[in-house]
Amino acid sequence: MGATSSPRTVGVRQFLDLEQQRDWIAGKIDLPDTSDRSESLEQRFKYVARFEKLLGRPQAGEVLALLGLYGANCIPIPRRTERYYWSVSCLPSTSDKPLVRVNASWMELFTLYAHGEDIRARFIVHLSDFTTDRSATPSRVDEPFLEQSVTMPEHVSYFFPRGADIFGINVHGSVSTRQFLASRRVVSAIRTFNLTHMNRGRNAYQASHCYSVADYMLAD
């Protein structure tokens, strides 16, 4: 599939050459994935109880549906890269109490939280994909675009995590999150950021991967 592996090739460059990656970011091609999954039954059973607890939450159906959208549209060759280049955790034990979180390398990519009986989504992306002049300048955030990407302007807010060209976006409500993920510019930006980190090498969060949640991200 495009690129061939070499001892110094890391990340998804082992499977996709740079032209394929650019074309996927731009929405010009669909990437053929493997039909098989490299699965650990021990790892699956490890998080069954947490998954069942998630299913008891009022937000569970929407969380799994949104993860299905994210997995299909925002992660390259998700079956081939599952766990080792990206992972999803279920009810992770962090102070912000997320419902689920998607990671790659050492970076958070996408998190869903309970917001009443609805959800709040957090996306981590490149700042330069959301500024008016494509620079990593905080004062140049394209606020009109962000507000137009959700159902109501008050449903979106943003913050600046530590790190160069890093941008955090909060979207309140499942309806606005679906609309946000329907924007071609948004999806292109998410794909760009995700590839940046999946190309950095093996995922540091392999041990927290929940196969039961990933099933919904990989559903045909």
C-alpha cells in the first residue's frame, strides 16, 4: 500500500506514502484498510466492566455514534493502525472524568464528556488550521468560522494548550458536534493533526485501549 517499510520508517509512513496522506487529508481518496484486526482477548476482557458501565450512562448511544463518525472520517486506515498507532480509552481515570478519549503517540486527539444528559466534545488540532491567515497566532483565530460550524455560536469555545501550533476546541451538545464533524475544513484539520501524531511512532496509550468501544469506531 504505497510506502514500504524501512528500519527508520516510523508511524503510518510504513503504510501510506506522503502523497497518499496528503490526498486523504484533502478528501481526494479513500484509503483501503485491512479487513482483519490484530486483537488481544486479554486486553478486550480487561475493560469489559468499564464498557458495561459506559453503556449504563444516558449519553452512551450518542457517544458511540459520534465515535463511529470520528473513526470513519478522522483516522487513517483505522483497522491496520488500531491500538499501536491510536487508541480509545473508556471512562479513563483522569481528573477531568471523560467518558471516552482517543489518543495517538503521546497526544490526546478527541474526548467526549458528559454534559447533563448530553455530551461535550473536545478536539485537539493545529492552531494554524483555524486562523484567518494560516499562522499559529492566537489573535488570528477564525471565530466566525468556528461559530458557523455549530448550530448555535455559544456551543463552541476554544483554548490554547501548551505547545507550538496546538489548539483546543470545545463543542457543546451532540447536534453541534455532528455539525462540526460535517465540515470539510474541520475534518481536513482533524486528519492533519491526527496524522502528525500517528506519524511520530508507536502509541503510548496502548495499554488503555478498549476494544469494545473501538468496535463502534470500526463498524462498517
